[in-house]
Amino acid sequence: MNHNWDFLAITNGFEVWWFKGILVTLAYASGTVLGGLIIGIFCGMGLLANRWWLSAPIHVYVEVFRCTPVLVQIVWFFFALPIILDISLPGWLAAGIGLTLYMGCFSTEIFRAGIISIDKGQWQAARAIGMTYPELMRHIILPQAIRRMVPPFVNQSVIQFKNTALLYVVAVPDLMYTGYLVVADTYRPLEVYTSVGAAYFVLLYPLTQWGKRLEARSDQ
């Protein structure tokens, strides 16, 4: 079957749509990654505190979000939060909360794994010379742990960036939803989704290369 490719048909008159779609995608990706990082730090600290009443609910949160599809989570928050909170919640906010919590569960494990990866002998040696816990974390543990945390966090951020494409199911006007609208207007799905894929590649390729360099450094 022959197909007459026409990329001009999906750009002429749609430039503003595409630009806004890219901005929304970047905003959701950066916002949910940052929010997930904050959640991960606090929940990771909670897991390391060795208090069952604190770690138990965090474990439940991590396992629930890690073992369910992010698409299901987005749709569930979109429909369930307005009922649970008894307020009118816009789709963009409900979806943002769902994506942030999804990122947070993986950030929690990355933070926890980074801290416990430091050899116990270093903890014991620091305590033996009279270091307090804050001094130990600041001067010995965190500088090493952060180097180990950054590569997996960058990789998870790349996955999170791609997960924003799922926002179209709740009509968030991101890059993917913009493509859906352009297809409905132009009947050019091949050109549209080829362009959407190319846009994601251009946005994510530098980040993946940076992640590879960070991994190489951490292995040295």
C-alpha cells in the first residue's frame, strides 16, 4: 500500500498546538520528577528509621504503586479523588498527583538503596571517632550515596518523562493528546505519531546520554 507522506499538513496552522503540547509535557515531567524526589527522600528516611509504625505504611505505599500499572493509577485518581475528597478536582491535577506518587515510590527505593549500599564499616568507624549522626550523614554517607543514587534516578526520570504520554487518557493537553487532536483534524495518523515519537526522542536522548555518563563515573 502506498502512502503519500505530508508532514506540512500537520504543521501548518498547528504550530501553537504543538508548542503548548511540548510545554505541558515538560512541565508535567519536571514537576512530577521533583515532587517524586521530595517524596522519595522523606519516605526513604522513614524506611531507614527502623520504626515499624512509620515504615509499614511506607512499604504499603511503595508496593501498591510499584505493582500496579501507572495508567490504572492515573485513571483511578481521575475518577476516585473527587469522590473521596468530595470536591471537584480537575483532571490535570488528579493526573499530576498520580504521576508524582508513582515517581515517589521508585525514588523511595532509590534513596533507601543508596544509603544502605555504603559499607557498614564506615558507619562504625565514624561512630567510633565520636561523629554524631548528622555529621556522619553529611560528611561520609551522603557524598558517596548520592553518587550511587543519581544514575538510577536519572533513568527513572526518563521513564517518568515517557509516562507523561499516558496523560492523554484524561484529556491533559500534553504532546500525545495534541497529536490525538491533530489526527482528528487532519486524518494523518502516520505523520502525527511519527512526529510525536521524534519529539520524545529529541527531548529524551540528551538525558539518556547524561545518565550513561553518570553510570560510567559511578563505576570508576
